[in-house]
Amino acid sequence: MSYYEQACSRIYQKEELRKVLSQKLAGVPLKDRENQIQEVEGIESDKTPEPNTTREIDSDNTSNNEKQIAQKTTVISRQVPAEIIASEKKTAKKSVNSWIGSQFQVRYLKGHADVITCIVVDHNILVTGSRDTTLKLWDAADGNLTISMGGHTGPVTSLAMIPVDDPRYVLDSDQEDTVGRGRKVISGSTDCSLRIWALDTGLMLTRIYTYSPVQCISYHDGVVATGSECAVNYSKNSAVLCDEDAGKVELWDLDKKESICSVISFNEELLTSILFCEGNYLAASSVTGLIKVWDTNNRTLTIKASSDEASLWTNGKMVSYEYVSSCRINSMVNKGSKLYWGDENRNIKVFNYHNAKIYKLTNNLGQICMTDCLTSINSLLISSSYDLDSGLSCLNVRKMENDEYLCSIDEGATERIMAISSTFYKNKLLRICTGGSYELRIWDQLDTKKDIKESSWIVEGFRHSLGMQVGDLSSASCFYYNDFNSVIDTESESDSDVEDTNSDSEELIEEAPESICQEVERKAFKVLNRLTFR
């Protein structure tokens, strides 16, 4: 029997035992639960009765045979501390986490010829951009590809959909019953241009030449902020020393189609994301782990805060006067004055640019992992978690008000997620759209487990080994991991520690068999979980 089959067998037995225990313990008082568990598991109770028994044995008036019979029938009620009982009652009064056990239907779609680099979604309107230089409009309700838009001569790096409540840029369209009717989307590309598209027709409306490759964009109130790559000449005494690539932040007026202002924000550092925040603030991140925030009042860029001047905090205590990191920042979202970002490590970082404090939130429990994408919708923070050991990704959900961890959404077969966006549909059900290497996935939260619709293919491992076809459906479940409530603060904040990991290769090889068994068992559990809903 293979490792995989053994792991499946062990977990199936554990799941069956857990179901039996759940039925047996229904309505059983806390003080009697241990005896009930022993009865189900076949564990004999201690032969030596404890002082607090429900039946006392009189050694003077009872024969030895009667003593043996009495000892076998004696029920031992163990003393339960009052603190535990009070804690249980207090926990029962708390609101139940409705996310645990929730189900998502996952649709697998394909239309791009290269990696999907950016996604924006609003209800049923879904737009994707790719390294293949095209944009595509999808109907998120049924997964149909509606329009393919071409015009860029370089990879599409970022997208921004103009909101419905922005009347300045909502078109009066004659196209009835069309996905994206009257809506516009802005795209940025490495071909040094911004383009505005009408989604109902797929036509390009405006093109703005930016003179430098656009890496990221953000839109707010008629202004587009771009993060681009530009060459800077560093000179001394009028003598040019070298040409270096630097990160430039620039504001563009869509009415006049011209630049408002710009600043070379990151010397010798390229930008990875840019974001308009609440209160007329603009934030940008770099490949070296640095974040800067500007005040954009009066359409100018005035520096407000920088992450390298912030202090690092853990559990309400300051652990360092200065936060230093050289890890590439992959994605960034904000809530109020807090910036959440994901990088090449397991934890999400949170930067409050008003009080210059940084703290961390656990986003992965593996040894080698990273956070590639973040998205937010209302008060929810949704982050991708990629495990390099398994090559799989899952989604974690938190509340942004108090950073409370809610659940992890895991399909068990999702490869690396490179782009993400979220919205609500129907009765405030969550819809998450993710993009990776050539593939697009739509995760729709379901009302009940009965709504799950699956294709006929059989799950026996990972999607790429099954040859999953376009249009196939699968399901994803919501799990809860207690370890996400505590921060695993052993991650390195620089790439230099990779050498230390390689130096311990002999120890890693010795421990490989046990780690492989644990990983196989974890993957088998995901497969079994999916099979239970067929």
C-alpha cells in the first residue's frame, strides 16, 4: 500500500471515529464526556476508583467478589474545575463562526495564452489582463467569455474599473442586456501607455502615452496614479556616473489626458503596487520591501510616512525600533489608516501610517511559503497563501476591523495564484476571482451544501495530473486552523537566510521521511473532504 493510500485510510478512520464521538457526546454534560470518550474508543476506565465516586464500597460488609463486581460497575465522575465549566459556558454564548463548513463552487476557465497578471470584478462583470497583451471580459454568472480586447503591444500589468458612482466616466450605452453595459476600465502596460476601454463594445476610447513602462495603477476621482519604471542618471560634478532603473510615482488627469505631477520615489527600486487610500493618501510599494505614503491634497505628492521609519510590534509590545526588510512586496490593500501587504514570507504585514507601527498576521503554516495576492471587500481581507513544498495555494479570510481570522478556503488543487479580486453577488454571497498560469477560477460562495454542482471527473490527486477541462466544476470547503491566531515570527526578512537553509541540507534529508508522511496525509485529507460532498 502506498504512502497516499495509507494516509487516506488513517484519515478516513479518524473521520468515522469523529462522527461517532459527535453523536455520542450530543447532550452529554462536560463532567461525563471523558467516560463517554473512553467507552467509544474502547479504553477501559481506571480500576482504582478515585475519592469522588458515585458509589462507595464498604470494605467491612462486602465480600471480595462483590468488590470486584462493584469496581467494574462503578462510574467515575472526575472532578472538573469550575474555571473550565465557566469557560465552556462563556464560549457557548459567543457568536458561532458561520464561515466554518461553508462551501464554494469553483469554476475553471481558460482564455488567455499567457499568465494572468491582473483581475477586476464587480458583480457579474469580470475583466482580466494578461502577459499576452490582451484584456478579456467575462460574464462571471455563467463563465462565458464575452469580448477580447487587443491594442497593447506589451504585457498588461494592471487594471482599474471606474466605479458606478463616478458619473463623469460612466457611458450612456445603447447596448441592452450586455455584460459591462455603460462601464469603463483602465489598463496599464509595459508599452508605456494607459488605455480606457468601453466594456459593452470592447472599443478603446482613450490612449495616454506615459513615456515609461507602467507597472501598476490606481484610480480615484478622475485621477490615475501610476507606478512606472524610469531610467535615472546619477551624476556628480556634471559627470554621469551610471544609469539606474528607479521607481516613479505619477498622477494623471483623465480629463486633460496629461500628467499632474510626479516624483522619483524609490532610487534603484522598481514599484510593485500603488494604491489610493482613505483621506487623499497614496501608497506605493517596491521590490525591496519598502512602502511610502504621500498626501495628495491639492494634487501634489507630499511624503507622509515610510515603512523603514516605523517600529515593529508583536502582541502589543514593541520588539524593534526600526522595521527592516528586503523582501519583495507582492500586493497591498488598505482599511482606514492601515496598509496590509503580502511578500515572500508567511506573514501578512500591517502598517499603520498614522502612528508608524507595523505588526504581523499569520498567513501560512508551512516552512517555505509566500503571500502573492491580497484583496478586500467591505470589512473582509482575503489573501492567497502559496506553499512551495506542495505547489498549492489556498485563500485565507479575516476581518479587517480587528484582524480576526475567520477561515481558510481550500479546494485542494489550486496552483499558484498571481492575481485576485472579489465582489458580492446575489444575497451578499462572496465571489472571488483568481488568476494563475493560463487559468482563471471563479469561487462562488453557496447558500447551502445542496447547491454544490460538480462535474463527473473523479478526484484522485491534483488537478494538473487529472487533466481538468475548461468549464469543469469543483468545490472548496472552509476550514479553521487555531494556529492562525498566533504569529509565527521566525520568518527571515531578507533573502540572505536562504544560504543558511541550504547549509542544513543534511539535517533536512534525515527528517524528510516524516515530513513527507505529514504532507501526504494533509493532501489526502483535502481529497477526502471533497469526496464527502459527492
